[in-house]
Amino acid sequence: MGEVVLVTGAARQLGGRFVRRIQRDPEVDRVIAVDAALPQHHLGDAEFVQADIRQSTIAKVLTERGVTTVVHLDVSGTGLGGTGRTTVKETNVIGTMQLLGACQKSPAVRRLVVKSSTNVYGAAPRDPAVFTETTPPKSLPSGGFAKDTVEVEGYVRGFARRRPDVAVCVLRFANILGPGAETPLTEYFSLPVLPTVFGYDPRLQFVHEDDVIEVLRIAAREPRRGTLNSGTFNIAGEGALLLSQCSRRLGRPTVPMLLPAVSWFGSALRNLGVTDFSPEQLRLLTHGRMVSTAQMRETLGYEAGYTTAEAFEDFVRCRGAGLLPPQLVASAVDKLAALPFLAGAREAAGTDTGGTAPAQSAN
């Protein structure tokens, strides 16, 4: 008998892609796709079970289907089908608790893969230049999706202690970009004008959807010789982009604002339902964040197919550029950055913050 893989969050685009991909793995016998919402995309030959992981019925699904591998993708920063923040948090935290409780009771489960995020590191002015998997955050996230991921990982560590016979793999993904990516950051990049924090030009790191799918597939199978498919891994494309470089490539102008004004503007966008411009995202767009991917390559045995710049380039190609030609935006940003008072403010900001870079003229 091959592996029986259960995938949560199957109604989301990313979950649907993984369900279709894992079916082609010769080691997989059956795939059980689970979500509280009905998927709007094809799931191949997978068996779809409409179930809410916040309910105890998920334990029955695991037991009756003889699930051996659980891939938990229903940890997200955005709601599905207009669901609010309360529902999202309950699914992330309470749903994970229920799922882990079901895994603990099921003797057939041998492997658990959990989708997490580099948001667990937070974003603070005194952060190190690069986070490794063992670097403690300078300031723990105080709310939103970032806090959810911290709680989720805490519950997963507790499960790993209680079930040492289960191989547990936690994947901390950088901001995911791609044709079907639906995140607060992709919503931000879709705005006609990008509000930014005056004096800051943060470094950002991305991972392409295709790399996300491949890493999940590797983590869900038995490890090859010389690799280890358990532990915690940062997953990101190599390199970084400044926020100003992102705006140039998008062809969208930026509007530098003082921090209180950006906070107010973000709250207005959130209340209008335009985008979830949360305080955590605002801190990221102020201080930035970089993570090391050495363990992804050396221990997990995966080399990302897209760099950060290439992942962003594909995102721009699929979503379309902004109203202005990228060359015009680049010229305007260069002229603005050359102003003495702004250049001085950014240079001071870059000196004071580990995760933030001063303005540069590279495209």
C-alpha cells in the first residue's frame, strides 16, 4: 500500500495545486482533500471531504481513511470567500489544535508537514540582517497572521514532543508570489499607488508558487539518502529586492508618508475591505526581513528554481504592470531620492535599522 495523504486548505489555489501535484507521486496511493468551503477548481482524482478542521470530525476523517501523511496548508493570512479576520484566526489556531489532536490519536499518521511563514520572526528596527531558523526574534509579533503562525508553531512543537514517532516538518515560507497567490502583500502590490514609510526602503524576499509546491512535495515524502525531511526550514528565493525596486518593476508610483499617516491610511484600506494592511505588514514595509536558506539547500536538499527577483518578475508578468511605464516610475523615483533632505533621511534610517536599506538607483 502506498501513502495516504490528507491535505487541508484544498479550496485555496495553492492547496488545489498541491493536491493535483502530489497525486502524480508514485509513492502516493490516495489523496484526501479537506476544506470547509467547496473548491472552485479541479482536484483531479483526489477524494474531497467537506469538513471544518475547527471541528472534532476531522479525527474521524483521519481514522476512517487510514491517513499516513498530513499536509496542513490551511494556515493563511487572508479569508476565503469574504470570511473575516475572526474566522481566519480560528481556522489558523483552533483548526490547527484540532488537527494535531486528531493526528495524535491516529496511530497510522507517520508524517506531518505544516505551512508556516517567516512572519514568525517579526520585523523590528534592531533585527539582524539575516534570520536563521534558530534566531530568536527581537520582538514577537503582537497580532494578526504573524501571531497566528507563532501560536501554530508552538502547538506543532508540543505535538512533536508527544509523538516522537511522527516526522514533523515546518516550512517557513517567505512572501509567496505567483499567478494564483492571494496574500495581503499581493493585494498591496495591486494598489494603483503604493503608500510607503518616509525615509525607509526595506529589503524584501519572495518565494515563487512553483517552488512552494515542490518543497511541499519533498517534505511530504520519505527522505532520500543524505537528506532529512523533518525540522524547521526557511523557504525563499535567493537575493532580495528593495521596495523601491518593486515599485519600479510594477510601474506603480510610491507615495512616501510619515509613519502615523501610513498607519491611518492602512486602517482606512482595511476598513474599506480593499486590502488587509495590518500593523504586521506595515512593520515589514518599514524594516523589511531577510532569512537564510542554507538549511533548505543543505538539509532538505532543495534549490529554489526562482530567485526573489525572478519570482517578482513572474508576478508582474501575470498580474500586469501599473498605469505608468516602469521606466517613467524609475526616473521619478531617482529624482525623488536625489533630493538632499530625502537622501539624508534614508541614509540615517539605513544606518539605524538592520533590516532596512537606504535608497538605491538600481532597477
